[in-house]
Amino acid sequence: MAKPPACRPEVLTTRPGSRGAVLDAMLTEAGCRVECLELMALEPLPATQAMRQAIIDADLFQGVVVISPQAASCLAEWLEDWWPQLPQGINFYAVGAATAEVLHARLGVRVRVPPRVTRGEHAEADAPVGTTSEALLSLPSLQHLEGQRWLLAAGEGGRPLLGDTLEARGAQLTRIELYRRLPLVLSPQQAGRLAAGAYDAMVVTSNELLETVLTSVTTRSLYQPLIVSSNRLATLAYAHGFERVTVAEDASPGALTQAVLRACTPAT
């Protein structure tokens, strides 16, 4: 575990919603001065007939894959409304531990999560990469899905990898989009701080957030420490010119906090 830095580093965060609030609180408790850049808001999507039908047919699915904590929360709300007693025999899968925790807390179900995966070429030597879609797809129980009905609960847009791979393995897949990401405009003060590199570290946890950040960064920003939640995101950050990228063990607030402390602690 990384030790707290001698001074209080100034950290910019970008994660929206309740998970962002947890991260900000954890960083503050670890001794950081935190400012959240309001780049994105999460909004539940209105119900469609396809969404209602998928929930009504929940007992017909062999498995459900849930992309994010927000998708888990929306899905749990729908299932609670339509199924006072959850159907038996559904296998739940989540891309990360936080998503699994939401499903377990709300629905009381056992949830399978990805195994750890090894680092790629851009990860730091002491920073293994955590849970990813690719790691979830490596589970033995997801290799042969011929004739099985599966539900994929996600947000609007996003990577097609999970859905495409499940279908390629034989699954009859239904995808429902439960929420959308709304881009926000940075205040002049926050945009100026980001452009000036006036911070000690910045945390980015998705491609969409990184792309939004890129509209305000300068050369000075590119030399400030950037903490990301996956090796895939690190590769994208390097491609855009960031020089000091630290990959957290996974996307959890605890792992991101430890990565920030590592990045802000001078080597001895």
C-alpha cells in the first residue's frame, strides 16, 4: 500500500455520480485536496417497449451481464418493480466489483466478476491492471453459449466488445440501454486550471471522460500525472501525448486512491 505523500497533493477527478463522490471522499481522507471537474452527468433513459419486454422476460434468460454500477442500479429498480421475487436460475455477471456490489445489495444475487489480468506494455511496473470486459470474457462459463438467451444491461453507446463476443459465442442476446451520459461544459475557472496544469494529479476512468478532458489540455497538462483505471485507457492516454500515466489496480475508489498516492509520492 502506498504511503501518504508528505504534502497535500491537489487532485482533479472526473468521475460523475455516486461513485465519483466516494472517490472524492476517499482521496480527501487520504490527505489530498480534491476538485471534481464536472464533465458529465448520468441520466436514466425513459422506458421503451423493448426494455419492458426484457424485464418481463427475465425468467427466460440464462445470464445477465451488467456493464456499470449505474446500469446495475437502473436494472435493479426495474426488476424490483416487476419481480417481487426474482426468478431462479439466472447467472449474473458484472464487469467490476462495484457493479457486483450494487447487484448483490439490491437483489441479493451472487455475481461473477472478472479475474485479474496482466499488465500491458504501457502500465507501470508496480501497477497491475484490474477488471475489464476482456477479462470477464475469459471466464470459462462464458465460452460456449449456443442456444442460450442472455441480457446485456448497459448505458447508451459504449464499447460493442461484450455484446459482439457473446453473440459470436452463440448467445441470443438482448441489449437494453438504461442510462445516458450527458456532456457538461467546464467552468472557465476549471478549464483554465486544467490548461495551466495547476494540479498534482488527475484521475480519469473512461474513454468519454478522457476525450472531454482533451478539449482543454495543453502541453503543460500532458506532463502532469494522469491516473487511469485500465491498461486500455492508458494506451489511449499515451497516444494523445500524456507522459506520466499510472494505471490503477482496478476502477474501484480504493485502487484509484492508492494509484494517486503512488503518483504523488517522490521516489526514494
